[in-house]
Amino acid sequence: MEYKLLDKTESINKVFVLEDAEENKIIGKITKSLSDRPFCVDLVDVNKRAKFVYNLAEYLGLPSISVDIKSVREIEPVRKRIEDGDISADFEKEIFLRPYIGTVLSSFDRDQRAEIIERNISDIISYMTLHLLVGNYDKKTGDYLVTENKNVISIDHQLSGPHPESEKESIGAFALPFNIDNPSHTGWCLEGSGAQNDNHLSMIEYFREENVNYSDFQPYVKQVERLTSQDISELMDSITFKKAKEYKSYLMQRKGKIHSAIQEWAKKGFPLKSANILEQQLQE
């Protein structure tokens, strides 16, 4: 299929706005290696993990979107930038594609956010439980899309998964400084980065103000606890993982701790370790 480049943005990663032959707008993301950053190593299965989490979200009945993974050379405007030297060798050789839909939650003001969060509180709680299961401590306000009908969809799942200190290649990132048994770390699976901005309502702040408690999480915790090894295997079947066995083992281990982790987090009033957690860890 032919694609036309409409726009691109530069951050750590390269993000392209594309249009296919049917004039559908698509977001294409190429992930950069994080091996030069604290607590990050060469990542594997980056896009596969993301696709798996979208599959799992859909399996759990959450609003989700169809995603795809292609070689960067299959997308002509992107291939041309590789040939021109605009995309260096330290970027993934795959591009992750998702529909261009919605507006990021961070674009809304405080009152609008309150309405959106209230409307979607069940899905937000369920997503947070899912993020904790898969070990995605890289959640930001901009990782939640608000659709035209004001539903919320969680995106950006590439950095979920374990990060063993002893391995050069990791199937996750940022997980090393975080501990599922530490309640002050749990909130990073909802909205860690940027959640302490006083000018905007964070989801954690909403949880505190509206007296959300563990009983609100229980249906979603039980849903995750019912996941079997076979369920996870079947959701992985259509995805070629380099480290499927390790990731599956990681998920099954965390599944048994979800209940106590969220219960303690709620009991302590939804604490959140400060945003400089990585810098603090470096000094310890």
C-alpha cells in the first residue's frame, strides 16, 4: 500500500503522520534505542510488546484500536528518509502504525479533564490495572487519547515489561528503579510523568478528591487475576516475539501481586514518588 507523508515530529523517537491510498490518516512511530539513558539497555520486542498490550486491552473489553507493524522500508516516505540519512542506525527497523484519532488528554483544561475522567473512570481504572500487570511505568497524560465521543484509549505501550539488571538486552525499560511492592511507585502505571503539575488535574489527584478506593479496582483486578497462561499464549500467537517465554513468565509473576499492590496504593491515599525517581536512584 502506498503512503503519503503529511507531517512529522521530532522527539526521542520519530513520529510520522501518514495517509494511505484510501485517505486514512495514520500515525507511524519509530522507536530510538535507549541504551545511552539511565537504567535503559538495548530493547527487544519493542513493537511486539505494544501490539500485545493492545490485544490484551481488547481481550479485557477496554476501548482499543487496531495497530500494525511494518518494516520501515515498506513505507516509501520513511524509506526515503533512511536513504537520505535522516533516520540513523540507532532507530528500530520497524515502524509501529496506529490510526490517527482523538486528542491527547493533556490538551484539555482542568474542568474538561474532570468531566472526561469522571465519564471514563471505569476504563481508566481498568487501564491502570493493565499497565501495572505489564509493567508499564512510563505512562504520561499524553498517553491517553480522547475520542470524538469522549471515550479514553491508552496508547504508547512500547516500554512495558521487565528490565533485568544482569541482561544487556531487555524486554522492557524503566522497570529497574520501580518495585511492584512499593506503593509510591504504583502510580507511575497510571500517570507518573507530569502528574504533579498543579495547573492541571491529574488522574491521581482525581482519585484522591473523589475518594476512589480499592473496591473500585476489585472487578478489574479479578479480571486480570483470571488470565491464564493459555490466554496469554493465545494473545501472543500472532506476534513473533524474540523473548516470548521471558515476557510471559514476567506477566504471570506480576499477576499474583496486582491485588496487594493496588490495595496498598489505595490504602495509603494513592502516593506517587517524585518525578526525579531516576535521578534519585542514580545517587543511591
